[in-house]
Amino acid sequence: MCSDIAIRISEVSKCFHIYDNPRDRLLQMLTPEIKKYYREFWALKSVSFNVKRGSTVGIVGKNGSGKSTLLQLICGTLSQSNGEVETNGRIAALLELGSGFNPEFTGRENVYMNSAVLGLTKDEVDSRFQDIVDFADIGLFIEQPVKTYSSGMLVRLAFAVAINVDPEILIVDEALSVGDELFQRKCFARIEAIKNKGATILFVSHSGSTIVELCDSAILLDSGEVLASGAPKDIVAKYQKLLYAPPDKREVICNEIRLSGSSKCESQTLSATEDSEGKIEESYLEYYDPHLKPTSTIEFESHGAYISNPEIRNSDAKMVNNLHRAGVYRYSFDVRFEVPAFGVRFGMVVRTTTGFSLGGAHSSSLKDAVSYVESGTTLNVTFDFNCALNPGTYFINAGVFGAMSAGGEETVLHRLVDAFVFRVSPVQENLATEIIDFGCVSGVTKI
């Protein structure tokens, strides 16, 4: 395997044998030549991809798509039925946190035992023990049997052990939902530090924004098959479209995703009004640039509602897509209903060019939703907002939610990802940093 490749997956398949009852398992062991007493379930089907050293790759897919099976094959806790799995470097896995702990042992004893499993010597654990304890923040419970721990304390300690082994490859499977918000932020910060040290990270999450924020590229798995790979923003959008597809359209959408191929792992750049040096000309005027249109729009399958005409207008009711920071604007879109809908409400969210969600809103709470919309109705939806964004290019989504029957479960009736694109114009002597302008007023006093 090449030295710049950390993980190589080549035509990997995994088959599980499903038995209807324990008796069939025994018969298969005793008389395998007579017949098969099991059904085959292929959790993975000819999966192939490479992960470069130092990169962060996200894996998305609905439950049962094969994500956890794939990670277990990479970690070596499962063996593949076909194909090859190669890794290059020390692996630390955040899978079922705490599953390897002995409940009768103290926290201290489990730290040493689990660290040994991950490949650390006793001297290495001695030198890192206090860091592990400080990170887990469970106090004197470190000397108590883990059977006395709450579930939160257990996973905190397990997480602390796994990320303190200085891994060259870090495998994370939905492990960042542990603990409270402060601990989750500490987990993210530590993973970012591991990433900055050059470690390779393979990351599974159902949170699209987390995938977009942390990962350099992403893979979409469905029914054990790689449907697409590429830029996290594009892959997450395709995953969400597939996730909310009606059952009768699901295979059609799968085929569309397969045919669309893999996207480039690059942030989208729009150059409609850029000069020869690639710099956007400074302008403080609100105006509409007809050349500034999104090329990354993804339309979800409709459940009888159709979104159209997304636009932003300024306080003079003029349509604009070049905005001024601190300006007041109205985002609107039309929704046509071709079937009756119940408990209807609407939503929007603003994203960066990498797909990271900055913020959004719903038109109402569930209890205040529009109780009924009859077929043939068209509604105009508006969201008024103050632009608190620093100069840059941003994308805005549009969505409509509701139930297909009275008392039914709310679902996505229609959604447009990257429905509209807008820029926030440059500002002279801009003192605000990063993405959001908090309107800070600084002061310096001699003391």
C-alpha cells in the first residue's frame, strides 16, 4: 500500500448468515452438506475506496446501510467475506463506547486494560493517565467499579481513553453525542487537535452539519453499496434527498445518484462578478446580479407540494442577491399544493459554501402550524431577517413540512437545497472576524 494511503478498501463484501431459530444453526454445523439452513444478508457489496493519510472522511447513510459493519472491518473486529482491507497506522476506535470495560474493575483498572488493547505500554499509560482522568472529569469515581457509573460517566471515560492514545487513524461511529454540551464541545476540540496533528479520521454521523464541518470528503452508503463520494456538502444533500424520498421513488433516486457520479471535493466558487485577479469588486449597493445563480440546487422528491420562486428583496421591495451587512431583507418563496396537507409549516436555513448551517427558522411551532391546506392552493411564504453576515457567498434553503392525513406524522413535503445564492458585499476597514458579525464594541482603558 502506498505510504500516503492510510486506509484501502478493495472490493470488500460482508455476508451474515441469518437463522430463523437456534436449531437451524446447530443443523448447519452438523450437516452442512445437506442444505443451507440460513438466509444470506449482504451488509456490504463490493465496496472500494481509499483514504489518504491526514484526511478526514465522513460516511453517511440511513440505518442498516452498512456503516458500522464497514468500520468494524477496518478496526479488525469483523472479518470480510470478500475483498481486502488494509490500514497503515495505529487505530483508535470510538464505536460502542465502554463495551470493552469490565464492570467489576475500577475506572483506573479499566483505563489500563483498555489502553493495553489499543496498543499502549504500561509506561505510556502512566504518562497519560492524568490527562485521561482530567478529560473524563469523573472525579473520585475513577477508583470505583464501573458498575457504579452512570451511562454518561462510562462513555466519558471510554472516550477519554480512546482519544489519548495518539492515534494515526481515528474511527468515530456516532460517538460525539455523549455527555452534555460542554463535554461535546471538548470532544470536538480534541478531535480537531488530533486532525491538526495529521491523523486520518473516518467519521460516521447522522448529523449532516457535523459531516460538513469536520470532513474533507464524504461517502454515501445505501444497502451496503457506495452510491456516491465527493464534497461533504453535495453528499449530505444527496443523503437527505434519499432519506426523505417516498418508498415508491426511492430506487429511482438511487439510480439518479449513481449516475450523477462522484463530485469534486472542492468548495463551490462563483466568479460571475470577479475581476481578473479573482477579487470581488467592492460595492455597497444592494443590487441583483442575474449571473449569480446556484448550480448546486438539489430538489427533494415532492409529496404533493412544490416550492418555486425563491428570492430576497430589500426594504424597498427590490429583488437583490448582493446584500449589505446590517441591512434588513425579506426571503420569500411560493408553495403550490396539489394534494391536501395537514399541520403545514415552512422553513429556511442559511449555509456557507462548504454547506455548514449558520442558522434558520420555522414559520411556526407544531401546535401553531396551518391546520389544513386544500389541494390547488398556492401560498407565499416570507421570512424577514437582519443580515449579520460578514462579506462572502451564502446559500439559502427552502422547505415545507406537513402530514398527508389528519393526525399523521410530519414529513418533508418538498425541499430545495441551495434554492437561492447571495453575496454580502465587502466592507471597508472591517473589524468583525469570522462569519457572523456580533456587533461587538471594543474598548481599551489604561490601568
